[in-house]
Amino acid sequence: MISMTRFAIVDIETTGSWSARTGITEIAILIHDTKQVVDSYQTLINPGSPVLPFVTKLTGISNEMLRDAPAFHEVAKKIWEMTEGCVFVAHSVNFDYSYIRNAFKTLGADFRRKKLCTVRLSRKIFPGYNSYSLGNICSSLGIEFKERHRAMGDAQATVKLFEKCLSHDEESAIDTSLKRNSKEAMLPPHLPKEVYDAVPEKTGVYYFHDTKGKIIYVGKAINIRSRIYSHFSGKSTRLSFISAIANITWKICGSELIALLLESDEIKRIYPLYNQAQKHNRGNYVLMHYIDQKGIRRLMFTKNHRSIQPVKTFQSFEEAREFMFKLIEDFELCPKYCGMHTSNGACFDYQVKKCRGICAGKESVKKYNARIERAMDSVATVSEDKIIIDQGRTWDEKSVVVIEKGIYKGFGYFNSEENIDSIEKAKNIITPFRHTADVQRILNGIAAEI
């Protein structure tokens, strides 16, 4: 099969690292017939946007050099014809391929070629090296390297690496990668195919790890394998993110609700580099209750924290403040003792005869606390207790989510033959988790569906 195949070994230089947003500044193509290079092409390309200083420092390609260079559309026909019928080969192939494919897309053309990645090949054929970057693996294998970070220099080094792979491919790794059903070229360069092949088609949470084992992304899916595939084949997926993935782990959850809840908690616990939406508890305020040194029951709202046991949660500062003012009005509470006024003496409401005077020593602690109790009861009646029973991780298991007085307490699993019919029973089997604004949003979505 290989002897009948022609390979287009390609390298590009760019203005940045994301094909959808930046342009190609240089391209080199070397056509290889498995024995030798039979054709070559190299040109600078005017990307239509300025090259940043750090890129110029890395590649030596300046804005002045590109001013009179052809635009991509002027060289597109040559690139198309040279690579047509060839396997597209590059070191971290998805980087170069996605740039070129995107450039053709702007011209209304659908550029599709079989792909082969020399990072993945060299990892299989020459295992055990610390680094498989082009410079490091070439150095390890004794390959001479000229003009680093220029398209032709990198392409020529990739040719020599490819030829090394060809001559040492005892287990037919290249043939296997080129098979129609193989997803080798689609996978991140540092991710072993056997890891991807082991990913289950079940509902749960998945974790992407970098080469050092650090978790860089957490996601949830009804079908983990399908969702992960969409990351690798997605047109808008950031290349630096995909290139960093070296391992995948996962937790089976059984139900989509639990996957959503676990994902939210894990993102805030781990703080992965490539998760953005749920990293912060922005706008997550809670109503809390405590007793001060004088025995006076106090209410206040504050930013949520793991150490706080909330009475009620809010998704914004304004929502929390409005709710507190309504409690103060409905139950004649003291704004100062509800955290709404800061003064050394009596609160302003007492001065205008709206407060009964607990802050001025004019009302007994017992009477004031009784009104606080009624206010707390009113919040509790609005925020009901609830247990949500759903499918488990196996056929003989069920899951349970516990919500007490409107506050998410956690989730757990139990044998489907057991009868979990009360919140007290459910609380005995759950793992505790924190209630956050994102959790509230998830639960509100479930309530809306019901």
C-alpha cells in the first residue's frame, strides 16, 4: 500500500496559533514517493494582517518581507494541485492542515486530504523519548536540522524524520494510520490511540490531561466517546488546546443531571486551564444566618463560600439585596442586624420609626428572634425539600440527588431494590457537594423541564 502512495510533506509558518483567526506567512511542500523527494515548492505568503514582533523574532519573517509576497489566493491552485492525490504529512499535522483547509474555505473550496502525523508516527516507531517536538526528536535520532522555524527547513527535517519512520516501521504503523476507518490523524499528536479507543460510550464526566498529567479541561456528555470525538473533529476547536492533550480519564455518572452537577463542581475544584464558563462563582450570593454574642439572630447575604451553609442562594447581588429588603419589610426586621446598614448606633429605620429598636436596646432579644424565626420559616416554605431519583451507572443501580430547603446537598447511588422514599434516607447515602449559582441554574433547568 505505501509503495503506491505519494506523500506531500508540508510545513507552514503563521502569524499566530489559531487557523480561524490568523494567516499563513510561508509554506513549503515536498512530494515524496516513499523513496525520495520528487518535487518541491516554497513561497512566502502575504497574510493580509501584520506579523507580531515575537513571531518575527521566532521565524525571522518580517512584515517588510511579506509586503510584496503573493496572497494565498494567488498560490492556492499550485498548493491544491501539488497535494491532490497525496497523503498530507506534517509534524502535528492538524495544525498545518487546519490552517490550509481554512484558507481554502475562504475561497469557497473544500480542501480534503488523507492525513499523517509524524509526531504520532515517531512516538510509535521510536518510543521512549522525553520529547517529540520536531527539534528534539530530530536531535535524538541524529537528523541534521537547518533553518529552524522556516517552512522549508522544517519540511526538510520532517522528510528525514518520515524516511526514518519508513525504514523502521516494522509493525506497519503507517499502513494502519492510513486505513479508511483509522482515526489516527484526527487524534491529538500526544494522545495514544489505545487511550481514545478505551473511552466508553456512556454518560459521565471526562478529563483531558497534558503531558505532565495535569487536568487541563473537564467536560460532561451523554455519550463521552462521541463528545470527545467532536472536540477532535470540531472546526472551531482551539489548536493549542487539542495539541496539549496527552491522556483522557473519566467518571461514569449514569444520569445526565449528575454529570452536569459533577462537571460544575470539578471545574471549580480543579480550575482547569481551558475551562472558562464555570470557573468563577460570579454573581453567586447566599443568604446566611448566625447568632451573635448577644444571642441575637442575624441574617446577611454574602458571596458564597465552601464554609457557608446557605439558607437561600441568589444569582446576582441585586437579587439578593431585593430579597433581603422584602424580608425586612414583611417581618419588621432591623436593617442593621440584616447587614444592610452600617452604623455605630441605632439604624436609620429606627430613627424614622420603621424598626422596633433591637439595635437601640428598645426591644427584647426574644421577641426579635421570634420574628427572625418566622422569616426563616417563610424562606423554607418557598424552598422545598426534594429527592430526584434517576438511573445509575449500571442496570441494577439508581442515583439520587438531594435538595433540602431549596439547597443542593449532593448525590449518591443505591441498589435499585432499595426503597429511598425520604430525604433522610437519601442524605445517608449521598456525597456532599456545594450549592452554587451554576448548580442553581442546572436545577432550575431541570425544574422547568418537569
